[in-house]
Amino acid sequence: MSVRSLVAPLVIAASLVPYALSPHPVAAETISAADVTAGSDLPAPITRGVNHIGFTVSDLDGTTSLFTDTLGWREVGGDPSYPARFVTDGAAFVTLWQATEPERAVAFDRKHNVGLHHFAMTVPDLETLEALHKTLLAHPKVQVEFGPELNGNGPTIHMMVKGPSGLRLEFAVPGGRRRASE
């Protein structure tokens, strides 16, 4: 393995430090560092967003394909001895690790397991979300849990799917924009 293949993912991950995960009912873009620390002795949060997120998966090829072939992410490295693959959309950086014994792997269950409930990503507008919904409905390794709907009282519109390995993925449109230009 070359130094370049080891360093490239680290450079990309370092560039993602200011990245914040997809807006939730309380949209991330509406919360400033001052808002976060109001009433606290801290002058500012000591962290600066999400550097990367790592998932152990039972189907490394299928999960990688979902990110790269379906969502348009780019595979930017990996470690065949681990095995692991690194993917990015230019804003988020994800590491996918193959479970050692995939046949014994247990998918996450929010009522019985401690861990990551889901990974939420922002899409630019409702048109994109609706097109993605149609694509994922036809995907053989994806189960759509629910299609585009308001997140709580809105205005965010989101949908949730289970991908290969049972990984729960949420796709959200901040503010329910019909088009990215809004």
C-alpha cells in the first residue's frame, strides 16, 4: 500500500472538520457557536463538526455500491487487509469496514442496541429527494422504511431507508425546498 493511498483519506477527512450533519428539526445551520455555548462557561465548543463516521457492515461491496453507484459518492481509498473502504460526497467522509464474520453480524435495533441509530444526509431539494426515493424503491438491496414526509412539524422533509447490512440512512431536505435555488 502506498503512502499516497494512506494519506489521501486523511487529507480529505481533515478538510471535513467544519462539516455538520444533515439539518434536523432544529436545523444545524441556524445554530451558531454562540448559541451552543449560551449560559456556559465555555467560550466556544472545543470541536468543529464531524471529521468522519465509520460503519461496520456485513456487505462491504453492496454498501460501497450504494454510496458510489446510487448516491454518486466517490471511493477515495481503503485497506484491503482490514478490509475497509473510504467514500466521500465531498462534504461527508465515511469509512466502511467489513465485519469479520458477516453471517453472524446483527443489524442495529434501536430498542435493544446502543449505537448509531441512523446516518442523515442532506439532499438539495424535494425533486432530488423524490427521484432518489424512486431509485431506492427499485434497489434490490434497499428497504424503504418511509418515503418523503415532513420531519415532525416540518419544514424539513425526509425519508428513511435500510441499506445493505441494515444500515439506516436518512435523506433530508432542509426547509422543504422544492428546488435547490430556493
